[in-house]
Amino acid sequence: MIHALEGYRWAEPNTVTSASCHICSAPCVITRGVIGPTCFASAIAKRATLHDRIRCPHSGREWHNRAVRLRRAIDDTPSKRVAALIQQDLETTLRDGLAETF
């Protein structure tokens, strides 16, 4: 099972063979056997857990961060028309961002 938190995804050790980014659909990098916190509360409590870290290779790039904000805006708006306009911006951002990557 994959657990997704704000900008951070993790899974129980050796339970996921592959994953794709929920924003740009790129294949994610899976780092196995990480020992550390899996959420903010764990970090504050200084509690470490064995897990696999799942990260998009584009995470942290300006265009990817913009796509994350646009995705959140789509989810947060009550207007279907506004959501459709934001979706167009999201598709353009992803197309242009992925094109500059390759």
C-alpha cells in the first residue's frame, strides 16, 4: 500500500514494485529500506520507521511545483467551469515541463 502525504510518498518495505507520479505520471524512483519518519508527527516525536520512499524524479522542479498547485486548485474549487480552465493550464504546464526535461 502506498501512503501519500504532502510532497512525500512512502510504502511498507518491499510491497511496491513500481509507482507513477500522481501529478505528471512519470515513473517514480523507489528507495528501499529507508529508516526515518513517515509523517510530520513521527518527525516531531523522533520516531523512525522502516519504509520505502517513493519520489517523482521531477519533484522540486518549478514546473512540477506549479502543476501540484494547479492540481490542488482543481480539487479545491467548487466551480466546474473554473476547474476546466485550471485543467487546461495544468495540461499545458505538464506538456511544456515534460518537453523541457527530454
